[in-house]
Amino acid sequence: MKRGVPLKSRNVKRRDPALASLQREKVIERDGFRCVAQLVSRGVRCPVTHPRDLQCAHLIRRHLCGDAIYDPNVAVTLCRLHHDILDRRAPIALWDSIVIPSEAIDRAEACVRAAEAKREADGRAVVHLKGKAI
Ligand SMILES: [Zn+2]
């Protein structure tokens, strides 16, 4: 029996590696080379700073970002664990253990809405983002 494409390469075709890499660099630099998650239990920012553990995490699902998908404003720096929590890959018991700064969420939403407005102004089709980002 033939098996499907492995999950980890599912997005390979529609994700531009060069643009994604550039976005990651800009996001991590902007966030001061540190995970931005606030730890609810201790009321402090996550201490993870090792570059190997830092990831560029979209605050709005990539397929909903439209033209802003590679814009640094739609993403934040998160460590591996906190990225897994954001994307609901981590165990459910951990989901409420972090808070993403609201200004980052607002920035991501404003960025996508600005990209939508630009498409509209250009007379191009737009599928509007519904409700809050996450
Ligand atoms: Zn973290």
C-alpha cells in the first residue's frame, strides 16, 4: 500500500524557504533573541534564548495570512515548547501555561488587515480574516 507524503514536508511546495528564513531572522532579531511567551505560573518572560531552540511562530494561521504570510509582524519568537503550545501540538494540560503578549497579537492582526486593504485597493479578491487572530 502506498503511503501519503510525510507530515513534515506537507507545506514544502507553498512555503518559500528563502522568504521564510528571512522572516525568521527579522522576527528573532526584533524580539531580542528570546522567546516572547509569558509564563503564567511565574509571571515572567520565558528564559529560553539559545538560537537552536528559537522558532518563528505565526500568530495567525499561515493559510489565513494572505499576502502578509512572510511579514515579520504576523509572527513572534517562541521556543520549541511554546510554539507547540501555541499551535496546540503540546498536551492540552499545558495550553494555559503561557500568554502571548497582546500587543504582538494586535500587531499581527493589523498587519493582515493592512494586506487585505491593499489587495482591495488594487481591485484584487480578498478573503477577510474573521474575528480575533488566535
Ligand atoms: Zn518559551
